[in-house]
Amino acid sequence: MQEPLPLEGTTVVSVEQAVAAPFATRQLADLGARVIKIERPDGGDFARHYDETVLGQSSYFVWLNRSKESLTIDLKCAAGRAILEALLSKADVLVHNLGPGAAGRIDLDADAVARRHPNIIVCSISGYGAVGQDAQRKAYDLLVQGESGLLSLTGTPSSPAKVGISIADIAAGMYAFSGILTALLRRAKTGQAGPVEVSLFDAMAEWMGAPMYYSHYSGRQPARFGAQHATIAPYGPFETADGSILLAVQNEREWASFCRIVLALPELAHDERFASNSARVAHRDECNAIIADRLSKLKTIDALALLEEAAVATASINSVADLIAHRSLTQRHRWGEVDTPNGPIRALSPPATLSGVPVVLGPVPSLGQHTDSVLTELGYTSEQIVHLRTSRTV
């Protein structure tokens, strides 16, 4: 007999859109939670319409919304809010990433929900938190990358560059996921269902911890170095005779081995310009020039062999297509399949592999696919459902 999934029996109601909240709830669904996704009747989650590249569907949406049920409700009308209240009476978790002030206008802020449903864990995801001068500001991923200082670190000395994925949304989704798990554990131990609050800005500020410490205590802003590391050297891309490679030296043992085996210059390890990481960073251009001169004379295959012998970490600068075909995914059977309204697609298994817990890769729902079944479960009759549809409540 198969053991129950870790979150089996846990019901999550999510008033969600875009990336942060859907990423958190998809991970809960991956662990067996029942996730009921509330969408607007007039188009649903706007991430459904970002693009049409995956069998006519949005790449973001199919990534973030597998294993969920889709229920359409107009939360601006009393009948729609009554449906939501019926759902909340049976739920364990409410998640929302509504715009500034929206949760309060429909009584979904944590205090209001706690008064009506004291056993529910409310997780709210915002741009800048619920209080303070920035609480009412709209926040999108690029804007938070800029506001949090991330753009000051990425790009070239002459031009900043955004991170190529929605890193602020993803970070907030991860903290919402772990926060909800922690709140569920706390409730199981103490009976107390406290709220969880996550902001995109706080998530990025946490991830900016190392450069903040560096700047605060050195008095210097880390410079932008493209694909190189601002405070470690050598660390970054180098051209070979027939291509390019990435390498990363992390400590003095590796540096000495690198000088002896790869550069064939063992004395360089003790050169005062390069004898410590701080010295190499201070003399980065000179250090990189010596490495570039040596690697430019080697074919990639020969450079990689020397780096492996020296026990220095290396990697390729892959395209997305290279990632899809990567041996670390194929050899470890990380690819599975997910059904969507337009046909099956490939999907990666969740990164955390739990011994004895099967991988859940449930279907991506069409808009409102589960509306009738959920309403029936809540006790609505066929006639009432017809009336709700006629009035465009659902």
C-alpha cells in the first residue's frame, strides 16, 4: 500500500496570479496538497496569456500551475465572496498575491480571515510588505531587482542587466512555500494558525546579504563584472583556442594547483600580486591576462582535462537547448510528463527528492475546469450553478 503524500489532506485556496504565489502553491501541490486556484471569470490568471509557445499555452502558466484545480469566481460580488467563504470554511491555507489594498477591500487580509476562520493559515505575498511608506507601491520583478540593488551588481561596468529569469518572484515564492510549511508544522504542534507574510523586496534583500555586508563594512560598492565574480578571482569565462569555458577558483589550495598544472607557472602561486584572493581581486586584470594567454593556446578539451587534473571547478556556457538535453537531467531521469488542455508536455520533477515519496506531476487545468465540481462539493445545486453562470459570478 502506497504511503500518503506529505501534504495529502491539506486544502489550499489560492487567489493568485503571475509567478510568486503560483510558484509557492505549485510546490505545495507537488507534495500532495489539494490546491484550488481562484481565477477571474473574464480571462483568469493573466499569466495564462503571457505567450502561446507551449502547444498554444503560456510557458509561465504551464510551469507554475500543474496539479491544481481551477475555479472561476468574481470576488467583487457578494455571491462570489460567499463561494469563497464556503471554501475557506473547509481550507487549511489561504494564499494570495493581490495588489496593494485589494485584500483588505474584500476582507481577505490576515486579521479579517482569522476572525472568521481562526484555523486557517493566511499567506500574503506583496511587493514591499503590508506596512510602511512603500506598502501601496506596485511591484514587478524588474522593479524589485532595481529597488533591491541587484541591478547594481549585474551587467557590465557600463550597463546594468536584469537577471534573465523572474528572480524576485521566484525568491518570494520559495519563502512563501517554506513559510507555509513552517506554519503548518507550528499549527500541528501548538494548534496556533499564525499568518505568513512575504514580500518580493524582503526576499531579494535577503539574497543580497553578502554584497550588503561587503558594502557596509568595506565602504565600497561591489562593481559589475559581467559573468565574473565581484569579490572572487579568478572566477568567470575565458576563451580557449576553439571555444570558451567557465572556471572558478575558491581557495589557495586550488589556486596553487591551478598555477602548477593549468598555467605551468607554479611560482605564480606565491607572487604577492596573486597570493590571496583579495590580492587577485585587486590585480584582476593582470591575473586574467595571464590566464587568458595560456588558455587561448589550448583547445577546450585539453583545457578541461588540465582543470580536472588540478581539481578546479569548470562548467560550460550552455544555451537553454543545452540545458534541456543536459546529461544531468537525462541520466538521472528528471524528466516526466504533464497533461495540459492542449496535450501532454515535458516537465521536470521537483528538485527536492524525498525518499519513498512519489513524484506528483498532475495536469495543468483549463480556465474554470473544476468550477462545477467544486461548487457541487460545496452543496450548490445544478440550478444554482446555472444561475451563477448566467449572472457571471463564476
